[in-house]
Amino acid sequence: MASLNLLTQNILSGFAWPFSREDSRPAHPLLARSKEYFDALDQSRPLNEYDFVVLDTELTGLNVKKDEIVTIGALRISEMRIDMEQSFYFCACPTRDVPKQSIVIHGITPSEAQKAPPLKEALQGLLDFCGNSIIVGHNINLDISVINRELKKEFGGELHNPCIDTMRLARQYREGQWTGAYECYEEYSYNLRKLSREFGLPLFTEHNAFTDALQTAYLFIYLVHKMQVNAAWTLKDLCRAGCIRRRFF
């Protein structure tokens, strides 16, 4: 069975890493075990046989090289159903003050952030929660890039979990509907809330890591059901559709 790294090789071509991937420290045991698991993962099973963790982060800004994580929210999908009993939310203390423009967006004040535990505790909890699940997120590149940057700093390694981007999934779905039509692709919005409203999904509070993860979970399940029609989609099918990535930037 080919590894996910081989399957995604064409998708990742042309991307550069902003930091060195070399690290003399041994990776955290959970990261090492995760790599072994996903290198041997059977990608041919129907999607409802995999576990997914949908996650979102709120940051001090949008710069993946320097901005820090303020909150992480995540929940689990099992058998393509949201399991609200398995969720994760953590507020972390950044090393610098939270900028005013970020406070306006996510509402996490400097005093709340200063009272929160250090990010290392959040990362440890996130590793435990993600385990051998496939990660899902909306514009997941940003979240995973920052998470991996911090994991390298604290634990000497990065997540090896395959990641599905619901923004890419929505694009594939929309372009499938546009076949033979004359709509202008560039004018269509892939904003999480706008997509959810268009598809008639429940709407939750914006710019909260947990509720954004919940919003993304509803969107993911909706799109998978819509796109697989009568066929049983597999992880390999999502990879071929360009909606899944093993690694980022």
C-alpha cells in the first residue's frame, strides 16, 4: 500500500518550508507513533470507518511565522456523526500581549490570556485528543502551520495526521455543480459562515475556536454526503480530489 506521502506528492509540489525540518531532538513519543501509524494507513476504506478531529485556532494575528495561538477548539466525528461528548477547548497564554485588533475579532482579552496555562499544556492535550484521527479544518493550512511550528519548538516534531480542508472540499463541490454553466468562479465566497448559510446548516458564534470547529464539522459532513452521491468515498478519493494534505508549508 502506497503511503499518504506518495499519494500527496503532486499536491505538495511547489510549496516551501519557512523553517528547517531538521531537529536533533527525538520527537515526542506520540508524534513518533503517529508517523508509524499514518505511514501504514489503509486509505481504501469508506470515510465512515475513520475517526476525524475537526479543529480551529484563534491567533494573535494571521502571520504563520510569528503570531501565537490563543485558543484551540476541537471535536470528534465518528461514523460521520458529531460526537459532542468528545471535545477539546484550551485557552493558552501567549508570550506577547494580544493585539487590540485581534481582541475585537475573537474577544479573548489580555487578562484572560495571561491567566491561561502555557501553550505547551494545550499542545500536549491536543496530541492526546487527535491521536490517530484524521484532521479536518476550514482553511486548515493556517492552523496546522502554526500548530506544527509550536510542536517543533516544544516537542521536536510535527503532526503526521492527514488533514482535510473543507474550503477545498467546498470548491470541488461547487465546481462540480458549475459543470456546463456560466457562473463566475472567482466571485464565489468560500467563507465558512456564508457556505453554512447557503447550505442551510445550523449557524454558531463566529471567531470562537470551538464553535468554528463545530461549524466546520457540520459543513464537512454535509459536503461528504453531497459529493459521494451513491458511491462510498474513501480517503484515497479525497486525496485524488485534491482535498487532503499530509503536510503543509
